[in-house]
Amino acid sequence: MELEVHQFISYFEPTQASQLCQMAIVEKYTEQKVVFEEDDVPDYLYLVLAGQVEFRKITTCDKYHVIAVAKQNEFFGEFGVLDGQPRSAQAIAYPDTIIAKIPRTQLMEILDNTKGYVILKLLSYIIRHLRATTAQYVNQMVYQEKMALIGEMVNTIIHDFRSPVTGIQLASAMLKETHPDEDTIEWCDIIQAQVKRMLGMAEEALEFASGNAVLKKQPVKLTALLDHFEKLNRIYFKDAHVKFKFDVPEVLVNVDENKLMRVLQNLISNAVEAFKGNGGCIEITANNNGNFVQIQICDNGPGIPEAIRDNLFDPFVTHGKRGGTGLGTAIAKSIIEAHDGDICFETNCKGTTFYIDLPHQLEINCS
């Protein structure tokens, strides 16, 4: 946007608005860069003309905690300009952000000669912005407390699961030795695989709560992965009267197989639950899409409820589920992003399609 139409400039009378535009220093950020550090001397007021700026405070273990964001047509740094106190947080600009800087000394001279109604407009904006920032900060504190509680609960669950899980694995191994027929071996292998997935799901929730995802990536055949997924869920699909099929090319994806299976399980389980026992069809396809392999998961269900579409991937978002935590899609998104991929969806009353983009891999030569 042009500097002249920024809302801060619009508060002033034409003569003063012109002076502000003349004294402003416009800077463009082509990469992520710090605008100012916490405790810096407040020497400018900043107007965001494009992009966005994030405000962060350093916490324990030298990690940053985001407390607010300024977007196009907003301004920041006004508290330091008005009271002269050091900056209370770090400001960092995203790539392709354009900022206009107005020097504090010259701005204060203009404000000294500004009519009262202009000051009232500025104060009104500052109060609204402060309220919004406070609400955002409170929500983040509540979120952090929830994640800490989840981390403690999952730790306890993993600890308590160790003994019975070990018993199940040993029992299934003994069954395989005692009854080495093909059917028994297959069912025992499924038992052991499902037990391993149970523990993996708990550990993934713990990683998500702590923000430390650990990937064990290796080249995996997408067809083999989906074959294994179908095998593990065959009874589940049959019981739910769901037809599951896939048609994907012979491509390799360099992924953490267990975590990608977790993503598929979450998205497809949500689709099965949406059928509400009436049956349906779920189909997975894939194709090479430029620098990515795109996986498409399509169902013919009733679609994602409109109430949660905009924040489906946010933690603790759930709809119509008894006992649902609202973490499944958030964990799925974090897993895909940890692979340097992307996930999005399209939905309507006739069904939903999720699109998962993973970095392009080489095709397998089957000749």
C-alpha cells in the first residue's frame, strides 16, 4: 500500500500528513530480519505498508515466544515513542515486508502541535491494539499450560503402557512360534505393528507438546506404505462399511514412515467417523507436481463443518466428537511441515480432499 493512505497518516490534517510522509524512511525486507531488539532505544515509529512483523520475547532455553503480530496498515513502536522507555520485545520482519520509519524526535514535534481529536484517534487505536495483544497473550498462555499438561499426561501414559505392551508383544511372538501357520503369523504381525503404532502415537503427542519433533527419514515406496496402511486398517474399514482404495505411481518419498502413517491414520479416521456408520469411499491418489509429490486423500462424506474450517489445523479444535482432543490435525500439520511439506484441503457437502505436498523424490525404475 502507499504511505499516504496508511491509517496512521490518515489521522492527521493534510499539512501534517504531508510532513510525516516526507520525513518517513521506507525500507523493504527481502529476507527475515530483526527490526529492533528488546531493550533497544526507541528512535522510530513504524508503519507496516506490506507483509508483517512479529514481536517476540525470549524465554527459557533461549527460545522465543511470539506475543503479537503487526500486519499491513498497522503501526507499532508507539509506546516507546510516547514514553521514551526501552523496547519491551524483539521485532522481526518477514520476507517481502515494507516498513516506513518515522523518527521519534520529529514525530513528537508534530504531536505537540496536533489538535486534540487526532490524539484521541491515536489513543483509541492504541487501546484497541493493546486489548487485542493482551487477549492473544492470554490465549497463548492458556495454550502453553494445556500443552504442558498434555506432556505430563502422555509421559505417564507411556510409562504405564510399557509393561502391558511388552506383555502383548511377547505373547504374540510366542503364538507365532507355537502356531507357525500363515494366518496366525499374519495376525500376530498385525498385533505387534498396532502396538508399535500405539506407542508411536503417544510419543508423537509428547513431541508435539514439547515442540521437538524428531524425524527418522528414509526412502520409502509410497505404494508399499499404502499397502501396509490398508493391511493394518482392513478390519476397521470392513466394520465401518468403508471402501478404501489407492492409485499412486511408483515413487519414493524420503519420510519418517511411522509419522506419515500417523498423518494418514488421522485424516482417514476423521473421514470414517464423518460417515457415521453409513459407509462411504476413501481414495488416495498421487502425482509429481513440479518440485513436490502431491498426495490427495479424497472422501465422499458430508464435508468438514463450516464452524471449524478456518482453524482446522489449530490445536484443541474439534467438532461433534465425544472425547476428542482436537490435536490430531494439528499434529498431522506439524509432521508434514517438519518434512518441509505443506497440507491443505478443499471441502463441501459432497466430500473433502486433503492435499499433502512432500519434496519431490526420484521415480523408481521398475524396468
